[in-house]
Amino acid sequence: MARHLTDIDVNRILALIDSWQYDLKWEALVKACEINLGIKTTRQALSRKQQIKEAFQTYKKTQKLDLSDVSAARPNDINTAHQRIERLLKRIEKLEYENRLLKEKFLVWQYNAEQRGVTEEMLHRPIPRHGKGDNY
């Protein structure tokens, strides 16, 4: 029987997705949750959690990226490789910082929305289209 997923469970599942190295499918994730984390759940229960659903979709999208461009080519010498690693580490640090800021902003928005009676369902409604010519 699938159990209710706690915040701790969700965080553990997110970490599992972050460390995933294979083709990600819902069935494989459900099985990995049970085997690796001891969490017996279903695909529906996982996809109902917005954070898990978004992490799953992000993984699937990034899995399809073509990394064979020139910037990913093998460096000719150790100095070039070192420079690339340094540049990528700085970029990672910057992106992690930006991500932390966005998470903090989201928490403020979430708190303010809850205080004003705005539900999660209301927040997920699509933006209404006003006319044929409008492209958002």
C-alpha cells in the first residue's frame, strides 16, 4: 500500500532524481524509491507532488540536450581543461546562488499567497489569452 509522502520523503526522492544516471521513467523511479529509499509509492503519488514532477520533467529535458557542440569538445592540453573547469565551477556557483535567491523569493510568495487564501490550484492556472493576435 502506498503511503503519504512527507516533506522528508520528497527531499529524498529529489536527491534520487538528481543522482539519476539512466533513462528516467516513472516506473523506474517508483521501483528505485522502494529499493533505495524504502518508500513504497505509485507514479500517481509521485507526480502529484509538484517538486517531484518538475524535477522529473527537468531531468527528461536536460537528458535530451545535445552536448556535442564545440564548447564541450575535449581540450587539447591540461591548462585549457583547467581553465574550462574553473569557468564551469564559477558558473555553477553563480547558478546555485541564483537558485537559492529564487527559492527564497518563492517561499515569500508562498507565505503571502497562503495568508491571502490563494490556493496552489489557483496559482497553477494558465495565463488567460485575450485575443488571437496575443502571443505570450
